[in-house]
Amino acid sequence: MKLAIKEIIEATKGKLIKGDSQDMVYGISTDSRRIKSNELFIPLIGENFNGHNFIEMAVKSGANTVLISQDCEGELLGYKGLCIIKVKDTLKALQDLAKYYISKFHIPIIGVTGSTGKTSTKEVIYSVLSKQYNVLKNKGNLNNHIGLPLTVFELEKNHEIAILEMGMSGFGEINLLADIVNPDVAVITNIGLSHIEHLGSQENILKAKMEITNYFNEKNTLIVNGDDKLLKTLQSTPMDYEQCFVGLEKNCHYQAIHIKDLGEEGIHFDVEINDQIYPFTLKVPGEHNIYNALCAIAIGLKFNMDVASIQEGIKDFEGSKMRLHIFTTNEKIKVINDAYNASPDSMRAAINVLSKMQNRKIAVLGDMLEMGEYAKVGHNDVGCEVAKNSIDMLIVVGTDAEHIAKGAIENHFDEEKVYICKNNEEAIGILKNILQKEDIVLIKGSRGMRMEEIVRYIQERS
């Protein structure tokens, strides 16, 4: 990428304090440790940090331009060839600059949001589209008010489509991201209980997710899970843009039929497209992944891909790290690493995957955070799910997770096979004593629970 200083000034409504407006920058960074030669450094300010303290480090590492919002230019004036631009707010400037930069590219933008499955859906869409197009996607989960703008700056002339995951925890956040990138196509995976602590109800979560369509017109398309109890209500709501529903029920534009669960090997299903039945194979387990695949199928067809290429893209998708990632240790212990995050919906999906496997099955489940007043009932429901399925042992970790144990026991799960732990260390202590060769262990909890520590223990002990 490259931008002229005059473009940066115009996009951010900044003031040039020092330097030549004809100079260029060849990259943008907010991290002084990763700055490269002739890049723009944008010092962000947070609760516990102030990027202005690292400006000199960035300049010494090669930055040729800096944005500032504080009176610190005096100590920078001595740096030869340095451009200094003053703005009111460096975060707002980052976002405004991203909005300007993406407007220079006349390519389709796909926005992906939802309570669960955002990253997996983004990745399977990428797997499909990259069979025919040069596609940009967010790295990891750079999907918020900082990560998404930084992803935008990775756009290059050879990119033909961009897929941008959009996260949120409250009202207005998706609107901000949609305003920056102005998506042509939006995907909403589902409406669950994630962030309900901040939004109060699933109806409010739907309202917040629907902000992704705030800048839509008749040329835009919204693709949603047509089986989701809240998203399916959109079918009776007239919109001034195209709507596409995917799912397992008959009311969907693209419906998965003849589903065959292959266990940990994945899942097979058919879809009727233009009055013809086509087979699809996913190499990742769990029926919930069919919805992600259907979104990718709908998008592939929208962008005029042939079905054979879409089938290949679906089959090549291998899942994401710490999201139902299955591996076997040297001790022949099979681990289902789903430690990235957790909500009641994704817990149920993971438990279902575990229950269909052979040998002794152990569920290690941690707190689901940010559930507010729904915490007790949400965790209790997960316990009910454990009791309903073929699970042999249950280890719960955290405070709210005790309600998982209670829910399981109240629904006739053997109390002697339930272990309640305050933290990961206690859970590791239990596993040291009970793990046996050929056990299957599911590990899942919210990001803040750092359940990957337990995964690491099982890996390292072998």
C-alpha cells in the first residue's frame, strides 16, 4: 500500500505540523515494535497505555510519519525527514483513514457477524472464494474497531474480494465497522447469548447485529441462518435489499438435505441448486458447521462460481485453531480443543461432537463469561445437555460452571463422575489422576478462562 501525506491529512482532517505533503507512506502500524521503514505510526491511547510514549521508538525503527493528538511535537522536530500530522483523536483518525483507503478499491466487500461461528464462517467462505478469486480476510480475529481498520490497510491492487469479520459487544459497534467498509454482502450466522450481559436480550442482540445492514440498498444482499428462531423472523419483514436464508428447514433458499454425520471425519450433505442435487463434504465435525458451509455456498453462487469449485472449497476447509480442533497425543489420548471461546449454543454443539465418538468421553467445561443475569440458566442448560448425551465424566472449571455440574446431576448424570474445580490448575490435577490411554477429552470455555492451559498440559505430558 501507499498513501500520500496530503491524502492522510485530508482523510483524517489533520494538520501538517512538520514535513512535506507530497511524501508517501508505505504501510500503517499501531505497534512501535513492528514498525517498518517508511510507514505511518498511529499511537493509540487506551486505559493502561498511551502510544505517544513510543513515538520516538517507532521513528528510530523507520517510521517516516506519525499522527499525534497530544502536544509532543517539540521533541520530534529534530528528526530529519519526519512528517508530523496532528489530529483530534488518533483512533478516529485510524478509522477515518481506513474508510478512505478502502474507498480506493472497487471490489466486493463481505461482512460476517453473528453470536457464534463468525471466524469459522469467514474461513470457509475464504476457502470457497479463493478457488477463483484473490481474497483478503482478517487475520485471526482482528474484527473490532482497531483490528478491522488494520486489516483494511492490507488491501492491495491484486485483491478481488475482501471478507471482513465484524465483532461487537454493544450497540453502535457494528454500525461503526459497517460505516468504515460499507459491505456489499453481509452474513449473520446466528443470534445467541454472547454479550447478552451488555445488551439485555436476544432481541437487542439481533438489533445490534442488524446494524451491518445500516448502509444497504437494493444492490446489497443479507445472508442469514434461516433456522435461527430470531433471524427467521426477517422472512416476514420486507426489506429494500435482497435476503437469502440458509439452513436445514424447507423455508430456506439453500437447504442441506440427506445429512450424514461422519463423526470426527466430518459431515456429508446435499444441496439443491437450480433444480439439481449436489453433494458436499466437510472435513470438520459437527452439524453446526453445515450452516457455515451453506453461507459459503450461497456466497460462491452469488459471485458466479461453478458448483464444482464450491464443492472443492468446502472440502478443503480444515477448521480453525482452538475451534473443534481434534488431535491425538503420543499417549493415544484424543483431544477436542475448542478452547477459543464459549456460549451455550457452541457448548451444545461441542458436546454433541464429543458424544458421537468412541471410547471414554471426558468433558472439561469452563465458565461462559459476559452472560449477566442469564449466567445461571445458561450454564444449567449446558449441564442438561451433558446429561442427555453419551458423556462419561464431567470436569467443570470456574464459578458459574458449577451450575453446569448442578444441571447435569439434576438430570441424572452420575454425581461420582463430576469434578468441580476453581481453576485450570485444579482441573489439571484431576486429569493427572484420571486420564487413560484412548480417552477422548473435550476442552471448552470462554476466552478469559484460558482453557488452552489444560490442552497444553495434555500435550506436554505425552
